[in-house]
Amino acid sequence: MARWFTTSSQDFSADFSAFLKEPRGDAADTASAVRAIIDDVRETGGQAVASYTQKFDRFEIDAISLKNDSMSLERLAKDCPEDVRRAVDFAHDRIEAYHAAQNPPDHSFEDGHGMTLGWRWTPLSSVGVYVPGGRANYPSSVLMNMVPAKVAGVERIVMVAPTPDGVMSPAVAYAALKAGVQEFYPIGGAQAVAALAYGAGDLAPVDKIVGPGNAYVAEAKRQVFGTVGIDTIAGPSEVCIIADGSVEASWIAADLLSQAEHDPSAQSILISLDEGYAKEVEAEVKSQLAVLGTEETARQSWNKHGAIIIASSMSEACDISNRIAPEHLELAVAEPKTHLTKVKHAGAVFLGAWAPEALGDYVTGSNHVLPTSGAARFSSGLGLFDFMKRMSVQSATPGGFRHLAEAAMALAEAEHLPAHKRSVSIRFEKGTDV
């Protein structure tokens, strides 16, 4: 079962630090293998992509079009059950509304010295969305990555997804069409990331790549960053729940398992203010595991990476959570809003008994693409800003120029950049109207 920690223990800090540093996921060195694939795609383009698709997914595609006539989103979407269609439509509209509310205004102001300063927001021109296959089959992830791009005004949205043995979920196909995909290629792995970054066959390069994937996809995104933008290097999913005993223990157990069932490397952590209550939750986890359809995966995750921490106060519990900087944080306490200001680092926060993290995975509208492995200390979840750029804008009157010129020339001289200084001083030469 999960490991127990008590903050009153003399060794808590060291023991818990060691726990957090334990590796999760595939620790194998993928860098060299991924580099070889990327180099191959850069050199031979579509032929390399087609070869790797045949090798890894056992699916034949044309080396130019990177497609197979048997793989059609429109045909697949027809087999999507009606109740799933309604759920996708419902989620789509909520995600669209949430991200539309993030739309930033352009802005400008005058500084009182003849300068006008400001900024403009513009959308990216093209985005590639990686949709995982194999273990993963998530129409919700399609929506979370594509809808913000569409709301931002991205002109070209490209989806790639591995289709092992020529199989793809009708729900994923329907979600992609609903979200407004313009191009689809049934390719995956590092070769798909390389094709999006450098182009291959008929697939032209994109400006940014978003979406989750396995260790090879994550490493490929790391290696192509700089040529293209990326969203994040995603790790295994995680949840931290701070509970004061006011929420049913069975509910908390279900929330812990909702993350554990994602992957054997996922992590679920309970921070409780009451040891007796924590034991109730642990017993509920054991009971629910026994009847869970994803028992094997969830049990591995809970046994290897799960933790139960007994804290002395809400302040201490929040401090521990900030130390974890979890992807998801549930404040399953009686007055969650009163403690929200204590939370500094989390990808997304869920307040109270009626806001389980699973709602955020699908239908609250907030994005479920979130920083993992402590990255919430310095990054945010996917949002509209990830598909836009801010451009600085400035203009000067002659008076504004004069106000700035002396300092600019002094700094240029200090940095030994004479052309910079000349660019300013030349405007003072005889005959100029300044």
C-alpha cells in the first residue's frame, strides 16, 4: 500500500524529499534513439515516417501523403455513440467558453514625454496537436489541445495520432472534427514530432507542437524545441488531496484512484489532519481497488508511488503541497476558499467536496493539460496564451526621441556598440527636424 509520513517525525523532511525524488515513468535513456529517428526524418522525410509507422504501428502509409485511404476521421466519427457525441459537444462548448474568457486585449499608453507604448496579441499561424494512441484513448485531450488553438485564431491546426494496426477511436475522430482540425495524419512517436517540426512529405512544418505522449514523444519534443515551440514536457499524472475529514472517506479514495488508474507511474498523495480519517481513506482505497476495472494499473501506482501524510494544521498541509507543486490539488475541506491563498504552486486547484479532479479532466471547461513533476513551481496549464504571441509596439514624437536619446547613447557607448549610438546621434545632425 501507499507509504505513510508524519510531519512530527524527526526524519520527515529528509524522508519525504527522498520520496519526491524517486523516479517515475520510463527511466531508460531514450535520447540517442530519438535523435536517430529525428535525423532520419530530417534526411529522408516521408520515407522515414512511413518506415517507422510500419515498424512501430504495423500500419502502411504513403510516403508522400503520409496517409492511408482506410483511415478517415469522417468515416470513423460516424461510429461514435450518440451519448459520447453529446458529451463531447457539451465539453467542447464549456472548454470554448472558458478559453474565450481568457482573450487578452491589446493595450497602449502614453508616457507623458512623447512616447506611445503598448502591445498587440496575435495568434500563431500553425499548431500541431499530438494525440496519444496505444494505452491512451482520450477524446477529452483532443478538445483540451485543439479548442484553445481554435479560439485563439490559429489558422492551421494539424493532428497526428498513432493508429496501431490501423485502429483509432471513433470518439477521438469525432472530437477532432468538432474541434476544427484541418489536417490529420495517422502517425505517432518521435517520427511524428519530427515531421511536425521539420516537415515530411505533404506535411508542412508547424510553429508549435502541443499534446501528451510517451517517453519518446516527450524526448522528441525536447529535442525539436527551438525549431518549433512546445507546450511542456509532460510527466506521469498526479493528484494531491488535502482533507480535513469533512468529506466522505469513500469519495476521497475514489479521487485518489482516479489518478492512479491513468498509469503505473501516476502518483496520488493524501495529506490528512487526522490519522484515523486517513486510515478510513486507506481502507476505502483497498476496498475500491478490488472491484476496479483498472485495478492492475491503479494498484501498481498506489503501491509504488502513493503516499499518506499526517499534518498538524492546514497551514502545514498547504506548505507540504507547495513543496510537491502537484499537477492537481484538491482542497477537500470544510472551508476551502479560506485556504486558497496559502496555495502557491499547483497546476489546477479544486475546491470542496463537490469539485473532484475528474470533473476538470472533462467538463468544467478549465484545461487539463497541466504541469507535472513539480513544474507548477514555474509554469502554468495550457491556455489561450499558449497559442498567441505578444508583440511590443512603440512610437516616438521628436520630443519623445529627445527625452530618450541621451540615455540611449550613453548605454550604447558603455556597451561598446558604436552603431547603436550612431543610430541615435545621426538624428541630431544638421538638417533633421528634432
